[in-house]
Amino acid sequence: MMVGMSTLDYDVVVVGAGNGGLSAAALLKRRGCRDVALVEPSPVHVYKPLQNYVGVGLGEISELERFQADLIPAGGALAPDERDASRPGERFGALCRRDDGERSRSAACAWCEDQLGRHTPRPRSLRSETTVTAVAGGNALMLHGPAGPERLPADLIHLHPPYVAPDFVAASGLDADGTKGFIAVDPATLRHRTFRRVWGVGDACDLGDARTGGALRHQVKIVIDNIQRSRRGLPLSHYDGYTVAPIATARGELSFGEYDRQFRVHRSLPVPDEITARRAWWWLDRYALPQIYWHRIIKGRL
Ligand SMILES: Cc1cc2nc3c(=O)[nH]c(=O)nc-3n(C[C@H](O)[C@H](O)[C@H](O)COP(=O)(O)OP(=O)(O)OC[C@H]3O[C@@H](n4cnc5c(N)ncnc54)[C@H](O)[C@@H]3O)c2cc1C
């Protein structure tokens, strides 16, 4: 979600430094935006698609996490105060600032060092043919597997129930009737339906599309274009609902489905015949895309 704020210290404030927020902030800086701030409560950024592989033992947790402070674009600011994100019109303090163009963590930043201390290796175990029957007391899973019922204590529980909107969106008044708590943006222009200086991309928006990082590759370019176009009084570009999803067809083999809001095929990946399932596409998804994500997508280079 982006808020153009001419009366505050920052030219553009990006709420949420996930896939969409980081890519948008980086692209804004590349296009010459003078000052960009990111509001993000989590000190650690997660590349979510790799979770699928880590979950089945085909990757390490260390591959999917990076410190947020290392990822913000040079010249950008990171404000890790969750309360401020629900009040996009209010001023907030920036704790980390990247002015030097270096990739290192801001050495002035006590908050980062504190989080670094807490960030310790975790053990891993894999249960197959097992169902989660309940979450007990917020710190244990009740499981049912081949050996019967089991209580599994856990420091971190990551479940994938049906997708719902984050609470802070409704709390901030950025939703609307019928959006089920998601941000009420125009699905074509990505501009907020009521607040004309608020724009949205990604999972928190009511766009009617499959929520994917692949969709963000298109959304981010369109929303940055449209922020610039609206400031110059030009007609806005339109997003066609493009999304892309890897579809696993066998162990070590997958295809990519690319389509628009009308489910028409919309090919844009720079590879031949991504629809036919191949081992090469599995390698692309497992090994190449994470590198492309860290080095190009969230750097605003793709
Ligand atoms: C397991 C899994 C596998 C996936 N696999 C794929 C895949 O293979 N291909 C694909 O294209 N997509 C995949 N996706 C989807 C993709 O990861 C998401 O669509 C993408 O991350 C959405 O980006 P986003 O910026 O909208 O949200 P996120 O990346 O979730 O970022 C949201 C950010 O907002 C922050 N935030 C939360 N609350 C607040 C607050 N109050 N104030 C400010 N910030 C806040 C969060 O900490 C987070 O950093 C997968 C998702 C999951 C969960």
C-alpha cells in the first residue's frame, strides 16, 4: 500500500516491506523519487515461495530469510512501528536509513542488533500423512498421524488456512463494503477507491485475482507508473489481472500457468513453452527464482 504524502518528510510512504513494498520502494528510487519510507513491523523478510520447498525438506530456512534492514533501497528509510501502519496520515519515526548505497545492516541501529541476537537456528522435523486437528494454547499443535494423536510444542506455528485480510487494513479504514477487509483499490488502476493519494498492490488488496508474487511483477510497475502519471495529470495505465503460478505435476517437475483476470493465457516469462511441465522449470522455481527475487525483483530491476 502506498501513500503519497506531500506534507510530510517523505515523498512516498510504503506500508509493508514484503515482496510488493520492497519492489515498489526500489523502483521508486530507481525512477528518481527523492525520499521513500517503508513501514514494516517484522525485522525479517521471508521469501515465501521457498517455504513450499523448506516444508517438504527440499530447502533450508536460512535460504528464505533476510534482515529487512539489509534489503531497503539506498536512501530509503525503514520504520518498524506497527501502530503507525494503521494510521497512514500520521508522522512516524524512521529507525534505519540507507544513505550509503551499501548492502550492510545500519550499524547505528540497536533494533536490528537486538533482533539479530534473537535470531537463532531452529531444529527441523518432517511429519508426513499427518493432519493438524487443533492449536493448543497458542504454542502447540495437536496432530493426528500414523502413530495416532500427538501434541507437538512449537515456538513458531505456520499454517495455511484460507486467506483473510490483515486486521490493520479494516482498522485503518482502507477497506470498503464488500471487500471483506481487503484494501479497496480499483483493480485496473490500483488507486484507492476513496483516498486518491493511496495506492495498493499485493495480497492485502481486493483485486479479485490469485494472490502471487508473479502478479506483483506487473502490479508494481503499473502502480509506480500511475503514481507518476497522476502527478503529471496523465491518463492512468491499466492492470489486466495478470498472475502466474507454478503448478507441480510430478516430483521435480512443474509448469507455470500465466493468465489474466478473464483466465486468458497471458505469456510474459522470458522462457519458451513454460506451460509444458518440465524438470527445467522446477529448477527455475527452486534455484533460479530465489536468486532473481533477492537480486532483481526486490531491487526494482525486473
Ligand atoms: C507458502 C507460500 C508459497 C507461495 N508460493 C508462491 C509462488 O510459488 N509463486 C508466487 O508468485 N507467489 C507465491 N506465494 C505468494 C506470494 O508470496 C505473495 O503473493 C507475495 O508475498 C505478496 O506480497 P505482498 O507484498 O503483497 O505481501 P507480503 O510479502 O506478505 O508482505 C506484507 C508485509 O507487510 C508487513 N505487515 C504486516 N502487518 C503490517 C502492518 N500493520 N504495518 C505495516 N506492515 C505490515 C508484513 O510483515 C510483510 O512484510 C506464496 C505464498 C506463500 C505463503
